[in-house]
Amino acid sequence: MGPNIYGFYYTWSNLCATFCTAYDVKGNAALSSQSGGIGMAIIGFSRSAKMGVSAIVGLGNKADIDEDDLLTFFEQDDNTSDHRAALRGSEGRPRLSPRSPSASRRRSRSSCSRPDARRWAPSAASSHTGALAGNDKIYDDVLRQSGVIRARSLREMLEFARALPDPADAQGRQHRHHHGRRRLGRAAVRRGRGQRSVAHGLPPDLDAAFKKFIPPFGASGNPVDITGGEPPKTYQNTVRLGLEDPRIHSLILGYWHTIVTPPMVFAKLLAEIVEELRAKGINKPVVVSLAGDVEVEEASEYLFDHGIPAYPYSTEIPVDVLGAKYRWARGAGLHPQARSVRLRAGRLRRARWIATRALDYDSPSVIRALDGRSRPVRLR
């Protein structure tokens, strides 16, 4: 490894081979980076969020071991189900495309963060290592076709690492938005459309069932707006109905801080309902957005501790996390109603050609190949 690294952790062996402070919170997510500065951010976020990890690895200048070696190792590691890598560029002949589907088949999740290589990026990179090599479209297409979830920022990658290992599986395409404030609902629905999440209208009988629990000035349909002044019982009834009905496959909840149902009251009743139904075999993804005073931070931490991804002050992050979960399920072939993203033989050969020959330089020929040609054609 290295040179020029901060070291690595492997928590399941209580190993801290680094000059940083020891970290021993065990989990199933492995995180890696080439950059020492990014590595420090990974360690800091993990410690702040109390996120369990199997390993944190700094690659440095990659004299021998590179990202592909780590991917191969973590595929075979029984203590790792998720690998998150912060990428700058790929040198040599990376084998990302053929490797990643095998990770998907064993239900391990791979995601990476790589900054968008726009026109200003090469000049910015040249001030440091010049490591933003390769056309961004190439990376985007190869990662997507390989079943790797791409995060657009380091923070997004870390949030995925924290939230995606939760026990719920992504099934179906009907997401119900349930909010205590109409504006929160509209913002979440807009973000969901950007993530290609589907929020269908509710069937008439299910719509009527929700109307029994919400006030006349609320709104049913999808999203469901129970309004901000409702007591805990309304939250309890509507969340339970959404989880128990088989036609709803996941819940996006928006909470607005009120005196009638304070943040911790909401968090505890939600955790109780979700755990009760998980014990009965009902294990749907649930993500939560909380808006309010600082008490919503404590409520979010409580929900995370009980396996429910929850985020204060944001409607975007929970929807992005749910979208990433569904993208991974589709890539792994686990989503029953979605088209499999596994490539046909010809497209797989093209993806391998791209991965092995073109990621280490900015090649316009590869863009033509990605646009559907039967073979790469170099542009003049």
C-alpha cells in the first residue's frame, strides 16, 4: 500500500495500522480513498455518526494495491457487505466492469464518489495531483452498467454508507409520501421524481382508509398530508396502515416539529411500529425527513439507532438514500418489477473494452461506443 497514506483500519480484527486515533465501531461497510484528506473526512464522519465499519483504507499513490484489489478483497470478506470508494481516477487496466456484477450477485453493495469532471476540473486537479483522469461520461456509464451506485459528492457517499445497510429490502415501485406539512410533501415528491422514484396515486379503497384517520382539511392521495397539529395516534394509525398494506412498498415520512407531537414522541412511536412489524416479517424501507428546532437532531439519531434512516433539516437526503437503495436492488437483479440492468453480451464486451483501455485518458472514441455503436470508433 502507499506510499503517502494514512494507513488502514480493520475493526473485526481490532487492527489500527494508522497514525490516526483508533476506531473500533464494528459494522459491515468498508470505506476507502486514495486521498489522505478525504480519508480523514471519512474517519471523522464515521466517528461523529457512530457508524459501524469493517474497514477504512487509505490507498495513497497505489504502488501495488489499487481500488480493484480492494473490491476483489471485500467481495470475499464475510465481514463486509458494502464497499464505498472515493475515486479520483483509474490508472492502468481497471477491472471494475467485470468485477462489480459479481459483487451484486452476492448481495454486496458497491458505491463510489467521484467529482464531476467538467471543463474546469482538469485545471483544478493540476494544482494537486492531476488525478481526475478520464471523461466523466465514461465513468458514469461504466459504473451504472456495472451495478455500482455513484454518489455525486463525498457527503452523499458517506450517507449512503450509513443508511444502505439497514435491514429493509427494496421491493416494488410504489412509494408513499406521508407528511405532517404539505410543503415538505411537495419537496420530497419533486426530489423523488429526480431520482426516478414512482409515487402513484392510491387505490380508492386505500385512499378511503387513510381519510378515516386524517382531518377534513388534510389531504389524502400521494403524498398524504395529515397536517401539523395531529396527536401521536394519527401518526401511529397512518404509518401502520402504510406498512401493513402490501400495495405500498416503501415510506417516505416528513415530520414537522409540533407541541402536540414532539420530536422524540414521534421518533419513539415510529421505531416501535417499525420494529413490531419487522418482527412479523413486514420489512419495508422507511426514510424520514424532520424539520424543526434542535430537538429533531436527537430524534433523528434515535431513529438511526433503531435502523430507520432519518435526517434533520433535509427533504433531499432521505429521498436520495431511498433512490440509491432501489438502484442497487435493480443492479443486483433483486427488484421484482424493474428491468434488469445486466448487459447483453455485446454491451458487456464494450463495457469491458472501456474499462480496460479507456479510463486512464480522456478518449472521445469511447463516448461514441457508449452511445450504441457495435464497436468503438475513434473520432477525428
